[in-house]
Amino acid sequence: MALSTFTIKTRWPSGIAAGLVLVVTFGTLGAVILRADFSAGLGAADWAAVRFTVTQALVSAALSCILAIPVARALSRRAFRGRSVLITLLGAPFLLPVVVAVFGILAVFGRGGIVNSALDWAGLPQVSIYGFQGVILGHVFFNLPLVTRLILQGWLAIPSERFRLAASLDGSVSQLLERPMLRQVLPGAFLVVFLISLTSFAVALTLGGGPRATTVELAIYQALRFDFDLGRAAMLALVQFGLCVGAGTFVWRFGAPNAFGIGLDRRIERWDGHAWLDGICIGLAALFLILPLGMVVLRGVPGLLDLPADIWWAAGRSLLVATASATLCMALALALALRGGPMVAIIGVLPLAASSLVIGTGLFLIIYPVMNPTKLALLVTTLTNATLALPFVLRAIGPSVDAVKADFGRLGATLGLSPAVWIRHIMLPRLRRPIGFGAGLAAALSMGDLGVITLFAGDGGETLPLAMYRLMGAYKMEAAASAALVLLGLSLALFWICDQGGRTNVDL
Amino acid sequence: MLTFENLTLKQGDFALRGDLSIPLGKITALMGPSGAGKSTFLAAIAGFFALEAGRIDFDGHHIEDLAPAMRPVSILFQDNNLFPHLTVSQNVGLGLRPVVKLTPIEQQQVANILADVGLSGLGDRKPSALSGGQQSRAALARVLIAARPIVLLDEPFAALGPGLKDEMLDLVKAQLNTRTVIMVTHDPADAKRIADAVCLVADGTVSKPTVTADIFANPPQALRDYLGDMG
């Protein structure tokens, strides 16, 4: 007989957390609506931005999915040295600062990069990375590993008996097992990548641009930063919001897949496929991932000691923002997860449909009449980053909170534990691992964020990703490379420290 | 007496009714097929399952509206009876007062109870450093120290081997001799070993308790169906 879980509930912290999330998402939207200037309507350039945004997101999602299928298939059935390292690496792009990855991609595919040097050598014309193809390349770099992991999870969810059955029947694994699995996994994966590409700002900022490769978010940035046309920025922010809500509703209805599955190291015993073909797929995917990162390290090391002092100051500011944002995000996530329930679940996914530029525009409009927005740049960045990381952190800790409630809720209730004792001495100790993982996630995401800060930062208070972006813009590539290396190191170190902190001395 | 007046439990298609009194200071076994509602019945007594209708009367007081912690009830579940990250002493101490730090006097009480169940000197260990039998003893120690008059056992010893299980049952009989114990079991040997009376839970009804020796000497049809050849 299944019985409903009995739990000790806390109300006001979840109320405050929900309120804050609502203010950051819908409150800023309200400010945007009030300020939006529709008199000019959407111009040709705006429509082009909308078309480009949707097109590039569709192409990015389709390409990521199509390319991930053979890679996941190969990974699921091959054992080789370094397999588990490669699978771990597939999770890394999520933690990777976008500017760092873009720098690596430029070092491989950009002007004077490996690919163009090779083309030169062969006497072929160079290819340009900027524009549509660059944006797509950037998004595929980030999302191919994500989709690969999702499909790999799908493979591992198939019981091994089915493979034995297929093999003994001499049936086609592709027809009997792979296609049904892909039909389940791919729609969700496609939508997630579509949504991510729709709201990704930094890739478009660094690799797009120009009238033919401007996303709506980029247009918001330009309207606010270059033209200081608040009405137009607000109108574009509304357009972006509409796009996100449309896509977000889809994702929510299909159920966003969980990319943090554990136990991906297992390999399936299989009797089909060609080893050489699988080898090529895995090799190409690994090269596509590792080469750009390798270039960051290679080019970054020489200038590391010559970095100007203001880069180190920017690194310090970023660490501060990342720590504060991770702390805030974790407090919000815990308050919401401990409360539980359908309302909390909805509030938890709201930020997925929010975009940092829309939130940023709203906050800018709210703050601008009162004081100089640059003074609040770091505070605003902290708040926005914490809100945007919330859905991921909730996904990391939510299931564990539910498990503790299911395992110990009744015991706690029958013993009469107060909410304080329950949270302090039961929940928190039992949640150490997911809290460490979630905090690491939030910290790394915030550390690498190049979104709302671009709207607010003046000359002084820039974060490390912004400082690095400005170095790239000024063609100081050597310094940018070293800054990228510092940023990469700090992001991964933050994640590692938090994650390890949750793993040591845990009684399970 | 622990009296159930027109007790009705409902969840979806499931329904369980009972109109019975359980004698105080005795051990009563609940027997019946799985899914019949034995655990649900215990959950209702402990306060985890709201009644559809009826009353639960303990010693002249209605307890069906009280919060779990306010009921005169201790319960041992099938598993998760100990918090894995707390020491044995802390776990047992929670029965005395729901805090993690106890006064020296309270700590002495915990040490005494641990000695009673044969766990002297093991108070500083985490549950994972105990054997399965020792973990059961630690959980029982918390029930002992809580000193609540009703003790519900939802098959807490089911995962132990037969020898250890009998040992625990004997410990229950020896240590809980003044309490009203209601235990779920599917093994007639458990009931014969320590139970004074047996209630059948079958066909949507909790039947009135029957003296253990009598019910096995002359089993009703529902019990015969359940036991098969074992009886």
C-alpha cells in the first residue's frame, strides 16, 4: 500500500524565495512592458533579428541532435581507455565560460586558426567563422555533448536483456531498440537545445553580429548600449520574452530531460556495429571538444605572468559575484525544494524561459531613474545569475530532498523534530552531496557569465568574462588567451571545490 | 483499552474498516495478506494517515486528531529507523528530546538504555558501523527511552535472519512488557512466539483480537486461506 509522504513543512522561506524569483522574472518584465515603445513597430532589422534568432536555434538544435546520434551510439557500445574521462568531459561544456569556448573555437576555426592554416597550406581559400556559421558552430560545440549525454542515458535505460534478445533473434538493434529510444529522447533534447540557443547571448555577441547575424538579444544589447534607445530595447525585450515563453511552454509540456544522470560509465554488451566507424565518430567528437580547449591552454600559458593587474582585479570581482550568486541560488533552491509542491515546481522552471538580457533590461529600467546603473552592476549580476541557475540547481537537489522526505519524514514527524532541527540536523547533512554539486554548478555558471553584466558595467567594475571579451575586441589576443585560461581554471576550480566539499565525510 | 470506533480508512479503491478494542499492556499481532492494509492501519494509529471516519480512543482520550509527535505512540518502520549521519547515542537521544545535543544527565540515560539492549560502549558509532541486529537494537533503544505507552512495529526485523529475529522478538517481549505493542507480521511463528493476541486484517476489515493459541488452534477461513499449508 503506497502511503502519502508525511513531512515537516516550512512556509515563509519558500514564500520569500518564490517572491524574489517572481520579481526578477515577472517584475522586470513589468518594467519592460511599461517602458516599451511600440510607436515605431518592428522594423525590417528587427524582423531579421527575430528570423535569425529562430533559424539559428532550429539549425543548432537539429545539428546537435543529428550529430549526437552516432556519437552516443558509438560510446554506448565501445570500451576503450579514457572512455570515462571522455564522458566526464561531455559534461564540461555546461560549466565552461562561453567566452573561453569561443576563444578556443576561434583558435581552431578562426582567421589564423588551425583549420584556415591548413586550408592555406593546401592552397584553398580561407573560411570565415563570423556570422551564421559561427553562431551555429558555437551552439553545436556547447550542445552536442549535452545531447550525446541525453541519448547515452537513453541507451543505458534499455535493459540488457533486450540487447541479448535482439542479438539472439538476429534482429536489428537500430530498428528494435534505437529508434523507439530516440523517439522518446530526441524531442525533449531538441527543445532544450532550441531554448538554450534562443536565449544564448554571449555566442551571438562574440561570433555573430552585423545585420545578417544579429539575434534579438544582441539587438537589445545594441539598442541599450550603443543607441541608448530604452523604448526600443524594452520592445525587443518583450519580443524575446514572447519567443522564450513559446519555446519554454513546449519544453515544459514535453518535460525537460535531466542531463545530470549518474552511472553513464556503464557500457552495454552489444553484438552489432563496426569498430572502425565507431572509432571515427568518437575520435571526431573528442577532437571537436578537446582541440579548442587545448588551444586555450596552449596560447594562454605564455602570457599568464604578464597579465595586467586590472585582469586580476576583474578575476577577484568575478569570484566575489560567483560566490555570492551560488550562495543566494542555493538558499533559494533549498527554500523552494524543502517546501515542494506544484507551485514551487512551476516557479523553479520559470527562469528557464527568462533571458538574462530581458531581466537585465528590466532591472536597468527600474534602476536607471533612481541611480547610475553601473554602481549596481555586480549586485544585479549576482541576483540575475542566481535566478538563472536556479532551475539547474533545483534539478540537482530536488530528488534528494524528496528522497529524504520519503525515507525519514515520518520518523521526524513521530519524534516531533522542530523545523529547525529537521533542516539543520537531518536535511542539510543528508543533502551534502547534491548541495555541493549544485553550488559548484551555480558558481561556475556565474563565474563564466557574460550576459547582464554587459548592459551594466562601466569601465571599472567589469567581471573577468567581460574584461576578456573587451581584450578580444581590442585584438589583444595574447592577453585574452591568458585571461581565458585564468577564467577556465577558476570556473573549474570553483566547481571542483564545491563538489568535493559535498563528497568528503559523508555517511550514506 | 485502545479502542477503534467505526474506523474507516480510504485511499482510492482501497478501504479498511475496524470496530475493535486492543488490550493495553499486551502484544497484539496483525496478520493478513499483503496489501490488506496492515501497515496502513499502523500509519493511521501513528498519525500518518487521516481517517475517513471513526475515532481512536486511548485510555479515555481521543487521539485521532493529534499530530504524530503528540500521540502516545512510538513506531518502528521496516527500514530507515536510524539517521545514518547521526551517532547511535544521538539517534537514541531523539526519543528523549527531539534535539541533537543532550544534557549530561540525559546522556547518562541514553547510555543506560543502550546497556539494557546490549549496546554498551557503542554509542559513539554511526549506524553503518553496526551490524543489522545491532541497528535493530539501537532503534528499539529509542523506543524504550521515548517511554510512550503504545509501540507499533511495522516488521522492523524482517530483514534479519531467523535467529536474530527471534532474539529481537524476545528482547521486545522482555523490555516492552508494560507497553501496548501492535506488530505487523506475516510469519505465524512470530505471533506464536510473543503475541498475546492476533487481529486478522483481511477483506477490508480489521477483526477483533483473538487469543493467539485459540486462533491458531481453530483458524477462521481468512487465516486458513492466508496460511495455506503453514498453519
